[in-house]
Amino acid sequence: MQIYQDEKGVLFFSETDESGKVLSFCSVKPTDFEWEIYDVETIPEARNKGFATKVIGEVINSAKEKRAEKIFLEVRESNLVAIHLYTKLGFTKYLVRKNYYSNPSENAVCMVKTALF
């Protein structure tokens, strides 16, 4: 697992193969008590192999270590695979933003994970 922080404070968690090719990554904006997941991506040939679970698990562990109280994210309503993964990892839906996305128009499902420690 590789972790990098950019000049704006965004953390990047990534899982790579032996050659250093990024298989899955997650970008997160941490604050003192709340973290927000911006992006989670896995390359097509590495999907369904547990890499996103591993990367998000590391985000959760890091948030716990820093004593964060919540982790937030949002996802397209049609992305049922991601919603299932987030639910499996303890995230719950707290809000639906109607027509939040465009091209195509779609709702955003807002999720949160609480009680990290």
C-alpha cells in the first residue's frame, strides 16, 4: 500500500502490482474529525479481486488512527457495485441529491461511516 499527500492535503492511497502499476486508488480529503472520499478507481483488469476493498480498508484504518469520527462519500445511484462495496464496509446512506450529476442526469447517493473507534 502506498500513501501520498499532495500540497493541498489530499491523501492518495494506492495498491500496485510488482512492477509499480497502480491497480486501485482512493483520494481522500482529511480534516480533524471528518474525512471525505473523493474518488475510488480500479483498473478494469483488476476489478473484483479485492483491491478497492483493501484500499478503502486502509483509508478507514488511517482515519481511525487519526481519531476521525466520520468518513463521507457520494456515488452515482446507478453504481450498484460501489454502493454494495461501501455498504459492506459499514457505510450507510444518509441523503440522496436529486439530479446531482449531468450527462446523464442522475441522483447522487451520499453515504457516511461513523463510529470509527
